[in-house]
Amino acid sequence: MRIGLRIHTWPESILRKKCKEVKIVDERIEQLFEQMVLLMRANKGIGLAANQVGLDLRLVVIETQTGILKLVNPRIVKTEGRIDFIEGCLSFPGIELKIKRARRVRVSALNEKGVALDYQAEGMLAVVFQHEVDHINGIPFIDRVSFWTRLKIRPLLKKIEKETRYGMCEQK
Ligand SMILES: [Zn+2]
């Protein structure tokens, strides 16, 4: 199937954008979700935010053990505990970073039908929620590491920047 969206990679400016609230959850949103899920799966991701595919909207998809979550305007309303977790990101191919996150989160969002729901997550799923909500707030995971780690990964970032500039970042 041909799809119009592609994964945006560092340093494309939309990754720094605080995305807009979705006002109406309609058929168009459902279609965007479907395309996001296809892209996430094709690239073997477990989470994807709308600005990673070039859309200025607060939409997130997450792959869980029990199925896909499609979240509209997700907000983290409660956090508990701490966890260090090694994260990757489809917008930063080849980079893995250990990030300090909350161990448990509670998230409020609308689902793809526009119904308000609360989600509780722990461990990896809690980390994915935090990573994706960061995305739609314009905060890529490289902002969550120390100055020294950032310095250490500079050559890797430069490589991604170069590939992004020439449209060479792997696309499925
Ligand atoms: Zn990411």
C-alpha cells in the first residue's frame, strides 16, 4: 500500500514543535492513525508521535501486548517512582540512550472514537508513554540526557543530520 507519510528524522524542525490540540476526532483522524500504525510497524517501532511523520497534531500510537493504543491529546496526569531505561527512536536511527523516567504513569487521552479514557502503565509501557508525550511537546529524547552524553553521541547525531539532509535515512 502506498502511503503519503514518512518518518521525519533529526534535525527536521517539526521534531521540536509543540503540537496542536486535536479539536474534532473524525474520520480524518482515524485515517491518519491507520497510516501512523502502518509506518510504525514497517519500521518496527513500538510508539510513534504525529510530528515524527510530519503532522502538527497531538496524536500518538503505541504498540502494546494487547493491541494498539491510538491516543488523541494524551496527557500524563500522574507519575510515580523512577526507572532507567534504554530507549531508541525512529527519528534517531542507530542511537540508544539510557534515560531516567517515571516507573509508573497515568495518562488521560481520547481514543480514536473521541472517548475520554485513562490509562495506567508501568515499566516499559510507562516509558513509551513518556517518550511519545515528550515528542508531541517538541522534546526529543536527546534532551533528556546529560551534557556529557550529548557530547559523546555528537558524531552519531552528525551522521543522522547528514543522512537526513540528503534524504538517505532509511525509509520503508
Ligand atoms: Zn521517538
